[in-house]
Amino acid sequence: MALNRASMQLTQERQVSAVSRDAAMSPKITVELLRQLRQVMKSSKYITEPIQAYIIPSGDAHQSEYIAPCDCRREFICGFNGSAGTAIVTEQHAAMWTDGRYFLQASQQMDNNWTLMKMGLKETPSQEDWLISVLPENSKVGVDPWIIAADQWKAMAKALSGAGHSLVAVQDNLIDAVWEDRPVRPSTQLSALGLKYTGLSWQDKIRQLRGKMAERKISWFVVTALDEIAWLFNLRGSDIEYNPVFFAYAIIGVNSIRLFLDEKRVVDPVVREHLELDSASKPELKVQCLPYESIYTELRAVCSALGPKEKVWISDKASCALTQAVPKIHRSPIPYTPLCLAKAVKNPTEIQGMRMAHIKDAVALCELFAWLEKEIPKGTVTEISAADKAEEFRSQQKDFVGLSFPTISSVGPNGAIIHYRPLPETNRTLSLNEVYLIDSGAQYMDGTTDVTRTVHFGTPSDYEKECFTYVLKGHIAVSAAVFPNGTKGHLLDSFARAALWDSGLDYLHGTGHGVGCFLNVHEGPCGISYKTFADEPLEAGMILSDEPGYYEDGSFGIRLENVVLVVPTKPKYNYRNRGSLTFEPLTLVPIQQKMINAELLTQKERDWLNHYHRKCRETIGAELERQGRKEALDWLIQETQPIV
């Protein structure tokens, strides 16, 4: 499932019937909310002095990509509910910035009080430039310091002060002040993951982390990202839909461990035993549990006792509020934390778990496609019912926990909307004459999946086949790439695009993202994208997606996505002893051959596809047989015939 998906114009839903169009485009009416917010921006009850602009980022205090309902402040104020976007309200204006994945959706969900700012287009001003152009002299721009990352704060503050304005921290969130029935913060039950899933105890992870701290002479490390905390302590929760994480912070010292969370959660005897709360063997591994809200005061206390040379590690993506709790002379900000890097390189147990999860997932998808082929001619299958069926088949597999993101089930023109999510008012029926794209994934206790297939249940047009084949060529180019150790993912991005570029086509999203192990479906620090150059080099054990696409506004969308594992390989030579890497697909779901124009494939590409299909047949076939799922097995055998 792509990060940063395509730039899309309003033509995309030309073919949606007029009725569903009106419903799909019914935006949130925000006149009254904006009036209230503008009043609060002047009210001494909430702020020391009036502000002329207020910034509403889309994240939470942990800079999570997916957030809990109580943190959906940007959606509340403007109506747009995509995963990325920033709203800014001034006395006269309201504007919202988002990327190309969401242009169409945002324009439908926001009323005419809002201006949509299309990021990535040349004519779109940055947030700073826009503010400077609309604000009166010496303005104050407010933001909640808990939900803006330190690096964003720094850049914004610098640009504004250069133009005579100032960025101010507003401690009380002003959206919360006008949000009447704001949901409470979730506090779900925690579950402990044993060694059979994690491969490493939390105590060993702490020891390794302290080893890294010692190398850099770091005394303390503040953990703010929710997936890093879940990974470090081998705990999972369900506070955020699709992401098995829980609200917490941690401060790791050289011989102390503080975990900040809702203390009701550690009453559970299983969790107490897992964290050894009543029986810690060694004092330096004793976990002290403290209230979630006390992180700021505790961090201030830790910092007040620091010696002159002592340093504190904190991610530069951590909130501005927490970052500023650490005095500058002690602060050592890092773009990627040692936990982020350790979590990205999966250990042998995690890799085995991910393999198993992808086998189960492929079983469910073979069932789905066999079922769709049988049902679609009846004219009763819709985007929503197909997505529900995929979830039903997945839920029959061992250790299934839930989905890893909302299923993108899209037919015909809806397929061109990159992060489309079928709703009753946009729901189309699957038919024999349109392309169907399904991008879906699951959380199993042993791993996380994310897979996209694009299929046709009738006869695809020559143009659809041509575009699909260019996308396939790009997918194979990345998957089969051999590259030296130390290569960054962005160097591989153009491999995925070369065949499309050759014909004057392209797609406006990244090619791949890191994938967690029973964690977030999108994780850093590696990726394959033209957009970021801060990614870390790829190394063996990292797991990413490979998902080029092509989107024809108003007609169809094509995307082909496998999750792949970085593995060492031995080409003929070994320049300067650097060693080489390549990818091994973990996703084993057939690629529909009727969508392929085989004449456009080279012999090498045909060999890759035949080898891939043979692996699908052997590995998934054996599991389908073991589970007695005969119809899906027949479908698999028919779909994995070699191309000649």
C-alpha cells in the first residue's frame, strides 16, 4: 500500500453516476466551527495573547501515521480524513495542504470555506510562504507543541521569524476547545508476545540498546514512537485501528527503565509477569511504570540531574514539547533512532513469521479470487462485499488479528483514486468489463501483510494490457535488482519507472515502504521513493514493498505489490569486497496472465515470472492442500501455468 500516492485531477470519477457523485462529494459544513475556532484564537481563556493563525497538523503526540479518533483534529475542523495533511486557519482564510494521493478526496470532503493546497505542484506555495503572504505584520502563529515534530517546528519558526512573525506554542489544544463530543483516548488490553514470535526477549533488546548508547556516550534515550515501544517491550495493543500499538512513552537510562502508560493496563497478571514487575532479577532491568501524562515532568526531572557532559537521545521527529524539555546542551537529536534501525532489520524468527503470515495471506487471496471468478458473472459482487469477503477468508487463518489498513477495493474509474476506500455512496459493482484493483493486508501474530493485485474478469483492452505490462516490468526490475551493500532505496526507484517512462507514462507515488512484523504496515527507515533522500541504506533482513502502478484518470488503476525481503546474493564479481544484495518475494499470489502482453516481456522477465509462479504453486499449493481448500487450489494451478 503506497506512501505518497498519485496526483489526481477531478476528472477521475467522470463515470460515477450522478447520484453517487453528489453523495460522495457531500463536504463537511465548517462555517460555525471556523467561527468558534477564530473566537478561541482571540480568547484569553485559552491563550496569553491573541494569535493570527493556528496550525492543525494531522498527527498525534507520537507523530503516528494512523491515529486514534480522539486525535483526528484536522479531520474534525475541515472534513478531510486522509492520512496526511495540515490545516491552517487565519482570521480571514482556511487552507489545507495534502499530497497527490488525496487531491480528489480532499476536494470532495471540504466545503468552500477551505482552499485545497496541492503539495508537489509547482504553483503551490509552502505553508510558510502562504502564511507570510496572508498575515498582517508582526503576527503570531500558534500550534500545539505536542503534535508538531521538533524538526517541523524548527523549520517553520525560522521561516516565520525571517519575515517578522513568530511561532508560538499554545499549550491547550484549540480544536479540543471547540470539539464538543471528542472521543476519549483508547486504553485497550495489552498482549505479551513470546520468544516464538519475537526471537529476542525485551531484556536482550534493552541490553543491545544500552550497547548502542554506550558507543555514543549517551546517558538517556527517550522513546516516543508507538511502534518502537511495542517492539522494544514485545507488547502489542489495539489503541489505533489497523496498528497493534498502545499509547506510551519510555525513558531508558543506563541502569533504569521508565515506562509511561495508563497504569490500569499493567494490572493484568500476564503483562506483569512478562515485564517482571514483581520479580525483576536485576535492578537495571526493573521496569518502573508511571502515568502516561507524567512523561514531561519526569523528563524534566531526569534532565535537571544531568552532569555537564551528559547527553540525551531523542528523535528529531519527537514532539516539540518533549524535545524542548531536554535542555539544548544535553540534547542529541537523531533522524532515526537505534530502535527504528534494529526493528527494520528482522531477525531469523521474525523473517520466518513473516514468511508464514504471507503464506496464510496467499491462501486467503487464492480463495477470494476463485470465489470472485464464480460470483462476478451473477452481478452481485460490489467493491464493499469483495473487501468484506477478503477479510472473511483471512480471518479463517491461524493467528489472524485484524486488517493492516482499510482495504482499497476499486473497480474501473475508482481504481484511479490511489487511496480509494469504498463507501456506500461510491460503491460500484464488479463486472466482466472493468479492471479491478485490490490492495489489502492483515495483521497476524507472526507478521504483517500488504499485497496488491490488479485483475480483469472479462477481456482487458490492449491499452490496459500494455499499461499493466509496463507496471509488471517495473515490478520485476526492482524485485530482480542486484545492488551493492550500502545502496539506498531511492536509487532503485527509477528501476520501477523505466518501462513506463519509456512510453511517456509515470505514477506519482513512491515505489516501496518498509513493513513491520506484526506492527505498522508502513515503517521507516528504509523505502524506495524519489521523494526522500534521508532513507537508510538497505541491508539484509529488511522487508519492504515493491509496488509500481499506473492510473488513468476516469477509467482504471493498476498496481502490483509484493512484500519483499532483502537477501545477500553472489553475482560473478565482488567489487572491493562490498558484497551484493537482492530481493526475495514473500508475497506468493499469482499475477494474472490475461492482463499481460507477453510480447513486451524479455526472456529474463518471462523466466522471472515463471519462476515466481512455480514458487506460488509449490508453496501455496501445499498449504491449500493441507487446509483442504480444493477450489482455491484448482484456481491456483490454472493461474500459475508457465508462459511460453
